[in-house]
Amino acid sequence: MSEEGSGRGVAKPDPKDIHVGARIRLRRGMLGLSQERLAEALGVTFQQVQKYERGVNRVGASRLYDLARVLDVPIGFFYDDMPDEAARRDVPLSGARLAFGVAEMQQPYGEDPPARRETQDLVRAYYSITDPTVRKRVLDLVRALAPDAPS
């Protein structure tokens, strides 16, 4: 079940583990890293990375530290935007949308937007803009074009 046995036996992954895994997948995608490349950098198999990303295996503290270093983010990144529902154990997981904190959001494209290749390409292109002023203008433009975009 999990890397650090939770004593729960064979059960659904904990929503917190799924959230952390989704954040690993999101950041890996932003950097354009394959699961194989991330696994190599961590000294694990790509299957282990898959399990972390799905929340099937819990990420231990030392591995989380290594992930933060390799993915160039603070450890808190993996917990950012965790919905209250995921932080509570007694709430059933409602799919990958919960892992991204958009449990109530309608999914017009039928799949989780952060997981889409198009989204990852957009994020990589956005961060390849070196001028922060231009990046802000692009963000302002996208917000102006999108209905109900967060400010």
C-alpha cells in the first residue's frame, strides 16, 4: 500500500497522498521531465514515480526532500492548494479533481485540465518568457479572455 505503512491494510489511497502525487505530476510536467528522468534523478524506478504520482505509495520525508530538490520547489509546494476535504481522512475522494482543489469546478473538456498536454505546453511556454513584465501581460490577457478567471 504505502511506503510508510499506515496500518490501514489494502484500502484506497489517502486523499493527502493523492494530492501530493498530483503536485509531483504537475511540477514534473511543467519542467517537461518524463517519469523515467525523474526516477533516474531520484534513484528509483519509473514505476515507483508512477505510484507516487497516483498516491498509491506514500512519499516519505526524505524522498519528499529529494523531490523538492530535483523539481526545484519548496517542500510546501506539494501541499499547496490542498482542499480541506483532502486534509480530512473521513471524506471520500472524488477523483483527480479533488487532488487539484477543484472539486466543484465543471470540467468542460472531460479530463483534469492540469493533466492535459495542452496545459503543460502552455505552462512551459509561459515560463520560457524571460521578461517578467511580458509574462504579467500575457497572464492579464488570458484572464481578460477567460470568463470567470481568478484574479
